Amino acid sequence: MSGWAIVAVVAIVVWGIVQMSKARAGIISDEDGNETYIGRGDEASRAEIEDTRREIEQLRERLHVLERIATDNNTMDARERARIAAEIEALRAPGEPSLDETASTSHGKEQSR
């Protein structure tokens, strides 16, 4: 064999090893030569994917709770409750302390002890 034939055989073998390594790592090439990572099919990556999905679902649930907290005070029912509470406070006897004043006074006494 000539020197160029040996170089060609070695280059083909190296190219084959590189392609097999990419395939094991989960990298494939389309007909245009664009490489895409498709992931490995082993149990560790499947468990990692499942953990990630679970975490995303938990974060979505937390987001829904935060959205509900942020919007509950702006609903018609919440405004109606606040209006009724203000009317009740306005109708209390002038000498009688309101619920807010009672709570802040008792809280202030506890802090001063």
C-alpha cells in the first residue's frame, strides 16, 4: 500500500469512530449536515427529565397560587367585603374603639413589655 492509501484508511477509521461517539452521545446529523442533540436513552437521563417535569409542574402550581393571591383582592367580592367592613366601622359608636385600633393597641402593649 502506498502512503496516501494508508492516510485515507486511517482518516476513514477516525471519521467512523467520531460518528459512533456522536451517536452514543445522542448527536445526529441530518442530510444538510446540521447536528441535533436528541439525548441519550439511558435511565439516568429519563429520571432527570422526569424530575425536571415534576419541578416545572410544581412551579406552575406556585405561580397559580401567586396569581390568585395577587388578583383576589381586586375582585368584586373582595371590594364588596371591604366596603361592608368600612360601613360597619363607620357605624360604630364614637367612643368605642374599632377593631383595627384594638389590634394595634394590644400589639403595641405586647411590644413594650
